[in-house]
Amino acid sequence: MDQAVFAKRRTELMQMIDNGVAVITTAPEQIRNGDVHYRYRPDSDFFYLSGFEEPEAVMVLIPGRVQGEYILFCREKDPDREQWNGYRTGLEGAISEYGADDAFPIDDIDDILPGLMENRDRVYCVMGRYAEFDSHLIHWYNEVRSLSSKGFHAPAGLVDAGHILNEMRLIKTGNEIRSMRRAAQVSTEAHMRAMRACQPGMHEFQVEAELEYGFRLGGSHYPAYPSIVAGGANACVLHYVENRDILRDGDLLLIDAGAEIDYYAADVTRTFPVNGRFSPAQREVYEIVLQAQFDAIDACVIGNTWNDPHEAAVRTLCQGLIDLGLLVGTIDEVIESGGYRKFYMHKTGHWLGMDVHDVGDYKVEDQWRELENGMTLTVEPGLYIGADDSIDKRFHNIGIRIEDDVLITARGADVLTRKLPKTIDDIEALMNS
């Protein structure tokens, strides 16, 4: 991504903190086992402001500082370590490649950072995410405060910058939307690959392998979250990730998976028959969920609130459950009693962006937030019918969720994943082509 994009974001943040200082760290590396680390991913807020992908880095933003407003602490060049673990940008690269006004070794941060806090009104930071860094930050802050008796102007307090950054990240710009479209495209192609490959007798993990192979072919370094590949009764477990059972003829397979491209996530779910043909009972339930999704997407328009798509989906699902004989009463009675939650226990979506469950408040001053141009969200109604003796056996272990990624625009809902088949006819045609 163009470094000018990150510079613009930093400028926007600095305009909001006035005479404060912002101190934002990236994520620490995580041990997987022994001396092996998980593949590294930077903190989303840190990357959003810097574009810097390496661990052991801290950015400091100091509005109006004559010597330079953007300082980056990072690892120095080290040929020996780079021989083992790969390229390091180093201090000169932090300036030339990432636009820092100045760069210092991360090992020197204890000596330098407290001085950068002096004569600033507040320290803006993201607390509660990385405990070890929080303790360092509090120590640096207290060190500066202790000098106030010697005439230094110390910051009045630590301020959470998370809310400011959340609001910035909630509305997507053109660069972000392009990355999200690409993530949606790669995810769509991978889901179609998995549908074509699926056969009775395969293990869930074999279908997962086809899916994630598609992600990598499309340029994704890793899934946006652990892929859910859930056959039969497993589809009624919302976050099933074991992906190890055998797929049985006559069962449905629910896949909830998305690629990450340029640190932006897709989040897509499709449910389809393992053998390529929906049974009559599966068709009945599926059509209810599909109509609920259509109705929810129709409600994704500027001026509606965040909760309007959910309410639209719930009404359609409740009517469908009544028609199937799984619930008794009028729609309003079923909604008021909450009886539908036995079969539909989650919201109809969430914000989507750099994090798969992205940042941003759903309510403002205790009122559901209005949808605005540039917001991105998922729309994912579902029904999950377990093997309850009180339920008609033909509906047992039918778990269905249909999820698409939606961009709010002035022209209405732009479904980023619209090319992935979801009608019964289109799914069966793809699987049997």
C-alpha cells in the first residue's frame, strides 16, 4: 500500500490529540511450541498507522515536534540474525521505506521514550491489549511524572486512543475497499473449489485443505481466522474448528472461512449438501435462511441502524420456524418470548475489516448506530436444529448459515461476495458440473 496512505492516517490522528503524544506498539511474537513461533502478524492499529510489518516495534507520534513528528523504534540491522530469521528493515529503512522522521533502536526505548513525553498534555495509547508493554508504558509515564518537581511539564494522564482509532477504521477508504474486494474474490474462488471437491467419505480436513489451498493460490498468506468445516451435526456448533470427521452422504456441510489479503479479512459462509443434492427437509430450512439473508441485505442502507438487518432476518426466520411447526404463535409473540433463540442464537452480522470481528461501536449513546457510506459488515443469518426428541426427525442435525460481506454505499448494499453461489439451483449446478 502507498506510504502516503499511512502518512495521511497519522496526520489525522495527530490532529485529534493536539498537544498530546501517541505511543502505539505492535503485537509481540507468540511461541507455538519449543522455540518455534507462530507466523507473525502485526497489531492491526499499529499496521493501520505505519504499514510496518516487523515485530519489536513502537511508534511515537508527537504533533508539532520540530525535529520530526513520527518516530519509530525498531530492530537494528543485524546480518547474523538476518541469516537465520530473514530481512530486517533497520533504522535507515524505517526512514526511507516507511516515512519515519527519525528512528531509534528498540533496545534504547527505555532511555529515549520518557523524554519524548515531556511537555505533552496527555499520553494516548491502547491499554489492555499487551500486558507487558502496558507495564513498561506505565513505568515510563511515572518516570516523567516524577520529574515534575524539577520543573518539567508532565502529561496529565494516560488516554485510551482505541476509540479514536476505532472510529477511523470503521469507515473504509478506497484503498481498504480494494483490499477487501480482493479478499472477497479470493475467498469466493476458494469456496467454489471446496464445493467442487466435496464428496461423501472425505474428511472435513480434506475439504479444508482444498479451501485453504485456494486461499494461497490467490495470494493470501493465511486465513483471516480458523476455518470452520462442519459436516452434519457439527454444523450446529457455531465455532466448530476440529475439522476431522468423515462427511456422510445425505448430510450438509457448513463452511465458514475467509482469506486475509493485505491485512484485510473476508468472512464467508456457505452450506451445501455433501452429495450435491439437497433433501426436501434441507431445502425447506435452507430457503428460510436464504430469504432471511436477502431481507437483511435489503435493510443494509444508509440511514438504517445497525440492528435493522438483524430485525429483518429475525422476522423472516421466525415466520419460517412457525411454518415448519418448530415454533407456535404469531411472529410478534415468538420474537417477544425469544423462543426462536433455540434455533438462532447469534446476531446477523458484525463489522468487518482488518480484524474479522472489526472495531467500532454498535451503539452510540445507547442508540443503535446508523449505517454510513464506507462501513463494511457481514450478513449471516442461520438456523441450527439439533437432534431434540421434541423435533420432527427429518429436521435433526440441520445446521445452516449463509454469510456474505457487504459494503454500505450511497447506492445501497454492495455485496462483495455476490459471485459465490448461494441459491439451491446454483449450488447444485456448481457441485454437479
